[in-house]
Amino acid sequence: MRGSVLRYLGVSGLVATLLFLALGGASESPAAAACIPPKDGPRICVRVSHAPDAPSVSTAATPRYVSLASSVSNEGGNAVNHAALEIGPVDVALGTGFSFVELPTASAGSCSYSAAARTISCDLGQLRSGATVDVGLTLRTPTAEGVHGVTVTTSFDEGPSDQNPNPGKTDTVEVTELVDVTADLGTEATFVPAHTGIELTVAQEGHRDSFVLPPQDFDTTARLEFTSTAELPFACPAKQVCRVGTPWLTATVPGTFDPFAEVDFFWPASQVSSKQTVKNFVLFYVPSAGAPLEIVSARCNAGFDVVPCLKDIALPKSGALKGTLSATLVTDHNGHMR
């Protein structure tokens, strides 16, 4: 999990403490960090966070996203003026660095983009005592894995009013948020903007499973990965046919889904019991570690009257996929599945 690098540039000796959290809820806000008082100058606190932790790389066919949340708070007794926030480097087109689709939303002021400087600039205006301005930005992740930085720079004047031709001291706080972008085939993670559908796919030792989330009315984060039975023990229930040597497929997607999500499973022939049939197939489900094991056996009908339910169960008896097993789970929530 990567953090923020702080550099203070200015004349009043301002120091800020920064903390970021990988948020997993259906909405996000800047991390609750303390602001260390400077020896002199205004008490201005800058906070930066991103979600999710370790997002996946983007491709042209499968963009992945990270949410960047920034805030500037005036915790001093006097107003500061000409407050501004600059974010960069960011591009418009998908590439080896971060890129954006829309300008950020700011709780005060307005934002614009400079292609030449590769920066987004937000004019926040006067920041009165006790005021906070939040700036939220959704970025597409780079196409290259590794640790990538996004720099957030806040500047402000100490003059008594916005109309004063002599603004006084100008202070600048620069924060570089480090994001660890991964290309691990066994894990996929992304921020999911509202009204944006997403498909996550993971592969490991013959498995190739996916989680398809149709557009929802809320922002969320989504992570799909394999979890071993060493981490989450499993004993085959009596009278059930179980796949052997198979890990849990773990989806972590906060929220209740409407439209429903679909989880596609594929088991190689080496993990399918000779006693397995389409008729006796069930899916084993644990909503969270330590919760009771649930057995999903309901078959989906046209109206999806029972959810979660199973559909498209296939156990080929011939051809290249002979002995393999595949099925789709229709669900309105996430968890551990096998």
C-alpha cells in the first residue's frame, strides 16, 4: 500500500501531516488526517487519498480506474485568498500515465485542464476560517504496471482580501500520491464510477473466472481474486459433490446490485469429480470469513424470482473441453465462492 510524499514550498514554514486510506465503501471522502500547526503562517491542512489500493492496469478494451480525493481545509483563524489546487501529470488519452475522462468535481470553485502542462487546475477562491474544499477526480490507470505518482499542489495567499492588490505571502504545499498499479493475473481491482459497467477477470492454474457488474446508481470499488483454503478453510458438506484442489473466488464489491451481477466460473477437468453432473451441481458460498457456509442450488428462471441462482451449467462429455465444468451465478451481493 503506497502513501503520499509531502514537500512544502513557500515562506511561512507550513507543515502538514497526510494520511490516505484505501476506501471500500460505496462512496468516498478524504482521509481523516491531522494537521500539524506551523511555527508561523496560516493553519492550512491538505489531505489526499486514493481508492482502491493496488488497482489493475488499463488496456484499451478494459479500462480500470482509481478515485483520487483531495481536500484543503483552513483550520486557522484568518481567511486565505487565491487558493488553488493543481493535479498532475494527467493526460486525456489512455497511456503509460494516469488519464481522465471528465474534469474533477469541486465543492467550491471551478477546474480546467492544460494539455501543454498536463495539469488540472482548480480555482478555489477565498478560503475562510473553518472552510474545507473537496475535489474528487476519477482517473484511468496507466497501461504499465509499477508505482505511479500524481502530484497535488495547493497554493494560497495570506493577504486580507481577494481584492487586495498586495496579496502578501504566497505559500505552496505539494503532495505526491503514490499508487501501486498491478498486472497480477490472479487479482483485478478498480474503482467503479456510477453508471459504469465493469468486468473483472482472473486466471490461476486452469481457472478463468469473471465478475460482470452492470452499471449501478452508485460509486463503488471492486476487487476479484483467488483465496486459498488455507486462508478460508473448507470441508465438503455431506451428500455434496465438491471440486478438488480449487480455491475460493473472492469478490469484494460493496453495495447491493440492481441490475444483478453475474459471476462466471470455469473449472479444469482435473478438478471435477467423476460424480459431478449438471443436475447435482451446487455452488458453495460464504458472505464473509467466519460466516456459515451457504449452498446455492436454485436454478434461475426468466424472471429471476430467486437470487442468488445458477444458470448455464455445462459439463461437456466430448471435445476439447471434455470433463471441464462451467456455470454462472446471478447475485445481488458479493463474497467467497467455489
